[in-house]
Amino acid sequence: MELTKAYIDMAKFEQKRGRYDAQEVDAFLDGMAAEAERLQKELKEAKEQLEKYRSMEGALASVMVTAEANAKKVEEEAAKKAEEILSQAEEEAAKVRDSIAEQEASLREQYQNQKDALIEEVEKLSQFSKEYRSAMREKLEGLLEQLQDSPAQQESGGIDLGDILKNLP
């Protein structure tokens, strides 16, 4: 039997001698007491479950707060790590750029030194060539003079020094 207001309102008892039948009223009251006891037990169980769920709700709320804090911490650590990685990459890129610039400067300096050395060598060779030609010219002129002064050349009419010098390299 379910204890409801309608059930109680519909309860009818027989009357005997102007009074309600005691056995019928007692049976109704026993049924009502049993139903009230069952409802109290059900209410107690519901309250216990409610407390259990409230306890779980508190634990879940605590877990959620902890999870949110951990997520925020992980996010902050990830952002920090990303910044560190980016900073390291930028530092490494700067080092590579500096190294390349140093290598470029070194290679330019080596190139310029080699170029200067070659120019100097060409100038020395050019000077040597001029001096060598001048010395050879002087020797040849001296030899020609000796030949022209020799008695055999004087008889043949001499050697034209200008023709010989024009043919020199």
C-alpha cells in the first residue's frame, strides 16, 4: 500500500453501535504504521545516498579544481618551455649568423691578401722584366758597339743598331 493523502481520505470504517470497528481501525493504523516505517527507511536511505553524493560532489569539485590547476600549470610550463625553445633557437640562429659573418670576413680578408700578393708579384715580375730588358739592351748595345768597332765590320759597312733594337721583344 502506498501512503498518500488520497488513500487516507478514501479510508472508510464500518460503524458498530455508533462507533468505528476497532479491529478495522487498528488494521488500518497498522498498515499506515508499516507504510510510515517503510517510508522513513526509504527517506533515511535517500538521505544517506544524498550525503554520499554530496561527499562525492565535494571530492569531484576538489578533483576538478586540482585538474584545472594542473591544466593551468601544464599550460604555463608548456608556454615557458616554448619560450625557452624559441629563445634557444634565436640564440643559435644569431650564433650561426655571427659565425657565417666571421667566415665571410675571414674569406674576404684571405681573398684580398691573395689578390694583393698576386698584384705585388705581377708588379715585381713586370719590374724584373723591364730591368732585364734594359740590362739586355745595354749589353747588346755594348756588344754591337764592339762589333762595329771591329775592323771586319768596318769593312762591310757596319751593323744597323736601330734595326736590331726594333726587333727586340
